[in-house]
Amino acid sequence: MDIREAIKSRHSVRQYTNVPIPEETVAELNKLIDACNAESGLHMQLITDDPECFNSFLAHYGSFRNANNYIAIVGPQSLENLDEKAGYYGQKIVLAAQMMGLNTCWVAGTYSRGKCKADREAGEKIVCVIAIGYGETQGTKHKSKPLAKLCTVAEADMPIWFKNGVKAAMMAPTAVNQQKFVISLEGDTPVIKAGRGPLAMIDLGIVKYNFEAASGHKCR
């Protein structure tokens, strides 16, 4: 599948099978994570075969099952735009995982931060984690706000590339599916602005990656 197909087919999955991620797939994911870390300044890590991170009341409340593998999004607290980068590069890995046949779920609160096995250097924090593995199902499509509430450009006036980006942005996962973002077009430059909320900047990064991956255009 290509990136647009990955964006369309990727849905949040909370229940996983016990099938382990093959070594060659782990190696491929780690190679991508290393490249993203080098580019972003993040310290993301793939943790496999660890049932403890999602063995908590919060995780059970969040309906997670067999979530034994996860990507810890870790970064220096001093890193500029830490949360946005966490969302952007995390989503890059999420979509690559989808193309590898894996399923994922962004998780900000319903896991045990204290049991997370990620290494943290001085001054670093865990922003969030991403559950990853082979899902019992492929998940379900989330509902979306009307296009007019998420974009200031009328659909009839959208260039094809921009429309592709907007549609991909609308399919991006956001906290509690709130979709707190607005997309506009200033000249030839797409602009995505975040709304307010504790997870809004992570969501902004996720939405930006979807838009850029589908449209082929960088946005600000």
C-alpha cells in the first residue's frame, strides 16, 4: 500500500493478538526510529514483549488487551516544539507500521508511565506512547467534523494537492477525536493551526504529517 492508502486504512486498535513482531520488522522499525531521532532530536524507542506498561487500572479502563509492544515517545524537555515533533515523527512511524501490516494506537494517559521501560536521560520526559502489534481487528473509522469546520477554503476552490492533504488531515487521530485544528491556505502555503487543549500540539504534529504525506507539500 502507498502512504495515502495507509492513512485511509489506519485506525486505532486497542486489542492485540499474541503474535510477536518478527525480528526483521523490529529491525526495520528501529532503523526508521533512529533516523527520525537523528532528524528531530527526539529519543523515541521501540519496546517489545513488555506486558507491564499496559498492566494497570487505566489501561484496563482504556480497554487495552495484549498491548505488549509500544513505541515510547521520549524527548528533552528543552527541545523546541517537543509535543508537535512527538506527534509529527510518531505519526511517520505509525503510518510506516501500517504499511508493514501492523496496527497502532496513540496513548497519552491510559498506560502506566511508571512501568514504561523506556530509557530517559537527564532532562528528558515521556510525552506519550504508541501501542503497536497485530490487532484482533483493523479498528474502525472515526467520525469527522464537517470539512467547513476544519478548513477555511471552500472545497470547490481547493487545488487537488490541497484537497488530498485536507482529506488526510481529517483522517488523522486526535485526542478524544476532538479535531482541534484549522487548515487554511496563504498564497501557495498550507497553514495548520492548533486549538487549545493539553494534547493540542501533539495532535497538530500528527495532522501536519498526514497533510504533508498525502499532499507532497510542506505546511506551517
